[in-house]
Amino acid sequence: MTISSPHPPRRRVLRTGLGLTAAAGLTTLAVPTPASASTRPAAGSSPKPPTSANGWPMEPQADTSGAIWTRQVPGSSVSVALRIGEAATVLVHVIRRYHYEIDTLVDGEVIGFRPAARTLKGYATNHASGTAVAIRPSWYPEGAKGGLFPHQLATVRDILKECKDVVAWGGDFRRPNESHFQIDVPPSDARLKRLAARIRGWEDIPGRGAGTLGLGA
């Protein structure tokens, strides 16, 4: 008669222990290691907003950031949505001179802010930052030149001279767009601040500013 031992054989115990150890090792290897601090985004950080072609932040909608305001162009019925601050000051001045010195504008003939979208490419993205306007875009289709009479073109040139490289005109682009005017410097450019300050100062000086026909300023 064979009597069973109450304890398992030593060999079986060793095999079982080795198996459990190997399984534990595999489990340890499978546990993912936490990301290092250098790869994790900083607490409270947010993605940097995309910028338009001229370096200004684009906005998805006019009423979400508070950066885009609708401005009335003095002396006209025109209202246009633009980026608040120096950009709006300069572009309203451009529109106002156009209205007084080139041709009378009515509301709806000037397009400013347009929400950021995949359909906006190149310089058109400046509309999405509120730093560009299109004056009568249906009158001056993209790709066409010669839409302005000589005296009108002379006034546009004087506006650009007055704005001292801060404003660019689409009529000078490789693919022309004579309706297009844009801020042509980034937000930090000191020339924009100086020009906006000059324009604001003209409001207090008789005979200066838009509508005075001061060619060559």
C-alpha cells in the first residue's frame, strides 16, 4: 500500500515558483512607463492659434475672442469688422480716404473680417485676422489689372506712401487684386504703432487726415 505524502514534491514546487516568477516579469514589462516631464504639455497651456500670412492670429468667429469689432467709417454709411486697435485705425483711414477721394462707398461694399477656413489661402488669410479689407471686390476681380482710372490710381499710391510700407495693396501682387488692402507688418512692428498714432492725432488738427486731398503727405 502506497501512502501519499501530504506535501507536494520539491521538484513541483520549484517548477511552480519559476513559472510564477516569469509571469510576474512579463507583467512588469507590459506596464507602460509614464511620459517624461519634457514630453508632457505644460499645465494650463493651450495650442498657439494659427496666424494669417502677415503674422497676426486668426480668429474662428468674430464674436468669440473679443479681438474683432465692427467699426463705422466716419462720413460714410460703411461699417466693417476689423481687428481692434492699431490695425483697425489704419484700415478705417484707408477706407475713409478711398470714400472721400476715389469714389463714394455705401454699406456692403467693403469686406473686412472673414472667419478662418480652409478656403482662405495666401494673403486672403489676412481677412481671418481682421487685418485686411476688400473694397468693391466684385468690381475688381482677382487677376485683373487696370480697373482704376489714372487719378484714382494716383490716390491709391498716395495712400500707400502715407502709410509708409505698413499697408500693402493687392494691385501690386504677382496675381493682382485691386480691391485688396492689408496690414503688411506683424503685430509687434513699431511702424504700425507710429502710423496709428499719427492718424489719431490728425483728428484734432484741421486740414489733416482723410478727405483733405493732401497728396504727398
